Amino acid sequence: MEGYCVKCKAKQEMSDAKEVEMKNGRKAMKGKCPACGTGMFRILGK
């Protein structure tokens, strides 16, 4: 899953990506940036 890393300011492929459910019931992907190790988050469609 590809996401945007705020620290690197670039799109990166997430490592250790897991699907999570937010409080409002929508699904999202949570992972880490392979370059810097910062947490990444991507909201998925319905």
C-alpha cells in the first residue's frame, strides 16, 4: 500500500501495513515509512 510520508515529503510504499478501523467506522491503513521509520496513515474508500 502506498502512502504519503510527511517527514520525507514523498509517496512511499508502507512497510508493516495493517488495516485498522477508525472511530467513525471507516477503514484505513496504518504502517511505517521504509526510509525514515515515521508512522504513515492512509484513509481508504468505502
